Amino acid sequence: MARPGDGLPDPVERAGPPRVPRWLDVLTAWSWRLLIVGLAVYAAGLIAAELRVVLLPIGIALLLATVLLPLRKLMTDRGVPISLAMLATVAVFFGTVFLVGWVIVPPLVDEFSGLDTTLETAADDVQEWLIDGPLNLSEDLVVDGRARIEEAAENARVSEGALVSGATLAGEVLAGLLLALVVTFFVVKDGPMMQRALLERFSEPRQVQLRAAGGGAWRALGGYLRGAAALGLFEGTVIGITMVIVGAELALPVAALTFVAAFFPFVGAIAAGVIAVSVTLVTSGTAAAGIVAIVAIVVQQLDNDLLAPVIYGKALQLHPLVVILALTSGAAIAGIAGALIAVPLVAVAIRAGAAVRALDEGDTTDPDAARALDADEGGPPGTSDPGQPALDR
């Protein structure tokens, strides 16, 4: 009589060779996945660097379109023909650029000519204070440290310029500006139509997801641009007025730099504050520099803690570490222009992903997910029109 188990392999043999520890199995699985993702990101960065003459103008065009589209839509919603609305929009845009260039740029250029010399003098004063002041640092240590900083800055400038040089750089800049203007014109004129044509190539469920992602991305992009401009205008105005009050020179170029620095969150504010204090130190003395430093710190804290959450909204709340990593990565790939578009690009990606995730979870409190569902279902009274593209909202 056969006993149970006759003809079957021994349990030890049936179990096979012992598996690797579970922690090592999980670590290995994560490692090769992260390796593939890292290689993909690196390859994408290399491709983006090679296509910078196309990608950067497109990014700039989308930023400009977030400002010009509401103006064009305001006129078309009131019955103005699209051709006349576009003509008026273009006229307002170029008129604003011309006015700013005519009123602000000439005195700004005149004062910028003295900024380099002033900052060099400020660096000399700081070096002297570090050596002879209360810190009493070694002269060799301070001089060597300054030389290393200047060498690193020079290497960064040279390495950035090594990508393109001379006439090639000028040609790329000119071509990029022209391409940005052309792309901006067509996005403002035909953006909703192009978006609708793109959505029609996908299935209905996928259209809802893309509509939610597009709405979130567009809202994040416009919110970032308007928020950075508002904060930069506030910071630049306050710092400039403070410098005038304490009697410092070069207040206008420092205020302009502070405005531009607002588009490089955290890092830009620190750099602009250092420049403002340095210029005031040279042109108006230690006491005035201390006042400007206090005002700069208070303004930055006010922006970070009170104004930025209100202006940007919850959709654009990024952790400082994310912002710093984005700025560093963008600068490494495409220099200053890459750093300029890195943060809004990250904000767009995060907001689009959040909108799609909210849509999948049925979270109707998310505005972009709710709009996508309303457009797909025909929309209840009081909501956006059915199928209305994100660019036209």
C-alpha cells in the first residue's frame, strides 16, 4: 500500500535553493529601476541641451501666452473678431515693451556701467574686514578663498559660453527670440483649437485625464509667472526705496536685479539681498548697509511666510529643497535660461500630476479635476462650457 508522499521529492529538495534575503531582493529591484529612470532623465537632459534653441523659446512663449491669452479672450468674449483681438493684443504687448524700453532701459544701462566697479570695491571692503575686523582671519586664507570663488565663477561663465560662442551665440539668441514671438502668436491665436485637435486623437477617458492635466499645468504656469512678477515688483520697489532713503547710489539697477531675481526663488532673493547690501556698503557706509540688510531680511520673510502662499496659492507650494534642486539642474543643463524655466516646469509637472491623481480618486474639490469632469459630462449650470479647452479658460 502506497504511503502518502511516495514518489514525491524530499521537501528540502522541493523547496529549491534558498532565496536571497528579502531586504536584498527589494533593494535590487529598486536599484535597477532607479538606474533606468536615472539614465532616462540623463538622456532627456542631454537631448534638451541639444534642442535648447527650440525648447527654450517654446518655454518663453508659453510664459508670454499666459499673460496675453486672458487679454485676447477678454476681447473675443465681448464679440471682438479674433483678427482684431489678436491685433490689439500684439499692439498692447509691443507697446508695453517699447514703453518699458524707452523709459527704464536707458537710465538702467547708464547706472549698470558702475555696478561692476562698486561690487568689486565691496568685495575689497569685505576682504579687509575679514582680515582686520573682529574675526581676524588669516590674510592668506581670505585671499585664497576669494581667488577660488572668482575662479569658480569664471569657470562657470566659460563653461556656459563653451557650448556656443561669438556669432553662434548671437545667432541662437536672435533665432530664439524670433521663434518665441512666432510661437507666442500662434498659441494666443490658435491655442484652444490646437488643444482641441490634440484631444480628439485620444479616447474619451484619456481626454478627461489630459484635460485635467492640461488645466492644472496651465493654471500653475500662469500662477507662477504672475506670482513671481508680483513678488519681484514688491521686493524691488521696497529695496530700491530703502536704498534711496539711506542715500545709497545705483538704487535703480539693484531694484531691477531684485525684480529679475524673484524668478529664481530663494537663491535669487539671497543673491539680490547680498548685492543690495554690498552696493549700499560702498556708496553709503556701514550703518546704511545694516538698514538695507534688515529691510531685505524682513521683506524676504514677509514674502515667504505671508505673500507667497496667498499669491501663488496651494497649487504652487514647493518645498525649498525641490526648488533648489530644480534651479541647480536647470542651470547645469542650459545655464541661466535653464534655471529660469526649471522651477515653473517642476511646478507644472507636479500640478498636472496632482490634477490627474485627484481625477482618478474622484476628488471633486480639485478645481482642475472638477472642470475636466464637467467638460466631459456636459457641465452643470454655471460651470465651464462642455469641452472648453484649458487654454481658453
